[in-house]
Amino acid sequence: MLDKSVRCDGCGAEAWVSVKKTVEDVKKQLDFCAHHYNANSIILHAEGWAISADERELINTKPSVSANAD
């Protein structure tokens, strides 16, 4: 489960998708906001990245940090 502290590796926004891949016995993980995952999903899958968490269905069902800003 991703929490609000997990940020997109592309832009720093809240991450909704996490992908993983093992390269030469080293486990790698990337986290993405929905926009950056959607923009890169084809290439990620072609390169062997697998989704380890996908919480896009929760977008707009819980308040974002910016929605609570003063």
C-alpha cells in the first residue's frame, strides 16, 4: 500500500503506482503519479518492470495534501 509520503520519481507528486524489477540480483523500484505512469507504462512493461502496487482507483476518493492547504 502506498501512503502520502511516497512520491513520484518523475515529478514529486503523490505516487499512485509502484513498479519493480530485478537487475543482476538487485531489486529496483520506481514510484509514479498516475500521469507519469500512464505516460511511461508501455516502455516500463517492455523493459520488464512489473506493477507491485496500483492505487489509481483511489484517486479523488481521499483528499490530497493540496486539497487541505490553507
